[in-house]
Amino acid sequence: MPAQPSQKEEADAAGSDRGPATRELRADARHNRERILRAARDAYAAHGIDVPISAIARRAGVGVATLYRRFPTRASLVTEAFAEQMELCLGVLDEALEDPDPWRGFCSVIERVCTMQAVDRGFTGAFLSQFPGSADYDRERARAEEGIDQLVRRAKETGKLRQDFDRSDITLLLLANGGLEGESPEVSLAASRRLVAYLLQSFRADHAEPLPRPAPLELRRIHEPPQQH
């Protein structure tokens, strides 16, 4: 009579297919998840993060119920879709902070982030939006904001960045750069580069004519809905 497997062996066999969530999914479910993320990235890049969930499901070729099984909230879909871009953004900041020339590092971040915004309309909205419950995303965004503060401080210490530069000026720049939405990617990118070149010249200390007071524009509040009164 064949030996019967022990309880431990049965448990091990049953558990051998278990692991991280992505490994638990069947091949077709993993395929659906990848299609949804690809469709979401494409839709967000073209139209921003307010694309309806139903439109993303149609683009992915799945039902809305299937999409919600993989991503139960809009925030979970947005944060997962932009996880790679967030890592890229943090990498840009890390490279800039390692640059021995703080002014050059500061300029490189402004140029590269604005380029990302010009070619991907969803990224900045995702970066600036509040997603309750997305602790990892909030932590990474806080790290990015801390890196920006360090860049600004170091660039000022070199005497090249004007002393009255405020972090809200970066928000102002992103708002201006975001106004290029609606143009073709080629036009948006060319216009963004020219706008950034103009503004980086105005940020230099040797162009420091007196300015009005900074506007209270917090990075993380730009894409919040307006307060109801």
C-alpha cells in the first residue's frame, strides 16, 4: 500500500503555491493585472489621473468587477500605476543630492521633473494628490519633499539660488508647466523646456530683483478638491 503523506507534507504541498500576492494569482489573473496597469498608465499619461475607472477597464479589455478585484480603490490603482515613476523621481533627487555642484543638481531636478510632467500628464497629479491609506506612497512623497528642501537649501548656500526662493515656487512652476496640457507631446515638451529655461534664469541670485510675497501653495494640496463653505 503506498505510503500516505503526513499532515506536515500535505500542509507543505498546499502551501507550496502560496507566497506574495502576485504569485498566488493564476496566470490569467496576473495577465489581467498587468493589462490593467498598462492601460491605466497609458490613460493617465494621456488624460491625467481623473480618467474614469470604467474607461480604464475598457482599455484593458476587462470588466469593471475584474478591475476592482485587483484594485479595490481608485487610490490603489493610481499608486500602483505610478510606483515606477515615483522610484524614478526619487532616483533623480538622489542623483542631484550627490552632485558636488548643488546649483547644477537643483537645475537638473527642475528640468527632469518638468519633462516627466510634460510627457506624462498623470504623474504630477498622482504625486501631488492625497490618497488616504496609502502609507507607502505618502512616505515616498515625504522623502521627495525632504529631498527638494535639501536641494533648495544647498543651492542657496552656494550663493547661486536667490535667497528669497520659496518651495512654493516649485509648486508655481509645476502649475505653469502643467498648463501645457492639451498640446501634442512634442509641443508640450518643447514649450516645457523653454519655460523651464526662462524660470531657471530668474531663480539665479544674480537676477534677484525684489519679488512679491510667496503664495501659500503647498505641494500636496494642489490637487485636493476645493474646500466647501
